[in-house]
Amino acid sequence: MGVPGSSARTHLQREDDQVVVVEPLLQLQPDWQGFPSVGLAEDEARTLWQHEWTGGPAGSSGFVAALEALTGRRLHRQKPGPKRSQGTR
């Protein structure tokens, strides 16, 4: 399995990762290349684009927390900019 990535990227590559199993959705939507542009409202398309751009998961805070527990990685949105080193206040 590969490194966790976006669901769309994982489905385009047609390979499972630590979070996504591709087969169930590929059965429902085999054309992931054209899928995002078909029948989406403007706000839905914008939301997908924003999450694709940032690489963050699209979902409720509970969903993101469950993904964090599953992967052991921080996935929720962080404060932008450089992070302080631990010894600096």
C-alpha cells in the first residue's frame, strides 16, 4: 500500500492506501478522471477544489478525527505559517 493521499488521487491511481479502499467506489464510478466535473453544484466543486489544493480531507471534524486516529497523523487544518520550535515561547 502507498502513503495516504487524497481519495481522488488514490482512485485515479486505482491503488488502495492506508485510508482508502478503491474498489467499492470504482464500481459505482469507474471514470474518476471525469467524475468531479459532472453534475456538481458550484459550492460542491469549490469545496472539492479547496481540499484538493490543501491536501486536507473533506469531512466533518468527527470524520477527520477518526482518520487521524486511524492513520496516526495530524490531518485537521493547522494554523498557517512557520511553527515555533519547542524551546521558543
